Amino acid sequence: MSGHSKWANTKHRKGRQDIKRAKIFTKLARSITVAVREGGGDPQYNATLATAIEKAKAGNMPNDNIDRAVKNGLGGANGEQYEHINYEAYGPNGTAFIVMTLTNNRNRTAADVRHYFSKFGGNLGTTGCVGYLFDRKGVIAIENKDEYDEDEIMMMALESGAEDIEANEDNFEITTTPEDFMKVLNEIKKQGFEDAKGEIIFIPQNYVKVDDEEALKNLNKLIDALDDNDDIQEYYHNWDEPDEE
């Protein structure tokens, strides 16, 4: 992971989607609504909902939108029924992708995902084909301010149950297991770091550099297609994506 900021990579991925923010908010709201329908409206007793709300906050979704999504979920099971389906795929130039969806029509979603990868130089794989190349982790970011003491933050994070903490120019990045993510985040906020943000993500164990011009074009087109699909909630890849992109 040397040289790679997990949180910066996540923000960079989201940054590509800024021009489609309304679509992103719709996806986040759907995730919250479904979490409420499946496990109730109290995030203290519904870890899936707590995580979905935290992801929405990390994506700068307004609180009014979050509250509205929770209320929609509390309205009962009326409306369309959704299910979570994840796909693993090979992208151009040996890259690996994990695509997470929330869909009311699994046949449509599977066909769409398969089409995107086939069209842009990859192919849809079987479950487990690339998953071993990623680690599922919670990542929490605290802005790196001059007045913060790195040793104190490191001790606070580890005592809260974090696995690791790294400091970079912009943030302190705290890594947790998925199970401990909300516990650690809540403890960090109790310690006065109210602006701490995070989510549970897939982190590549290694990154793939892509220099071929045609493969780069296909990767960008593939990512645009994944962004545009309403059923696709999140995707992760191990492409060493240039900052200028």
C-alpha cells in the first residue's frame, strides 16, 4: 500500500462523480431506505443502516436527504423490492474490479454489467475470481491539522480498536475491520473529532499501472458506464489511476 492514500483514492473515485451528484445521492438514499426496511430505523441497532448513513455523510449528502430516506424506509415494504448482488470482473490490461449493486431486477443488472466489461476490453468473472486481490476494511479519515499530535491520535485510534493508522499530508487514515468500523468511528467522534469521515471499502493489495493508450481510454469509458448505471452502488478496482484523470 506504500504511496497510496486509501481515503484519497476513495475521494478521487467520488470526485469523478461530482458532476453526477444528484444520481449519487439517489443511490445513497436507496441504500439507506433498503437498510431501514431490512433492519429497522434505529442505527444503534441496525449496523447496516449506521454504515449506510455514515457513507452518505462521507459523500456530503445533506442531512435532510438522509432523514427523508430513513422515513421512506419506515413507510413499510411498499414499493419495489431490492437485493444486494456483487460482481467480480476483469478490466482492460489485467485490472480487477468489484462491482456492488442494489437492484430490483437481477437479470437486467447482470446483463448491463456483463455488457460494460465486454464492450470495454474486459469480461465478467465468477465469484472469487478477483476478490482475493482486495481486503475489505473500514477506513476513517481525520484531517491533518497542525495542532494535532500524531502520537496522541495514533494512541487514541488504537485504544478505540483500530488495526492501524497512517499519517499523510492531508489526513490521518485509520484502518479497522468491517465489524469494528462503527465502534471505532463513534469513539473517535466522542474524543472530539466530530468531522471524522469514513466508510467500509475494498482496498487493493497491489495496484496495476496501465500505460497502453487504448486500455486507458477503455478504462475511463468503463468507469463512466459504471457511474451512470442506477443499480451500481459502488465499484472498486486496482488500477493505479493517475491523479490528473
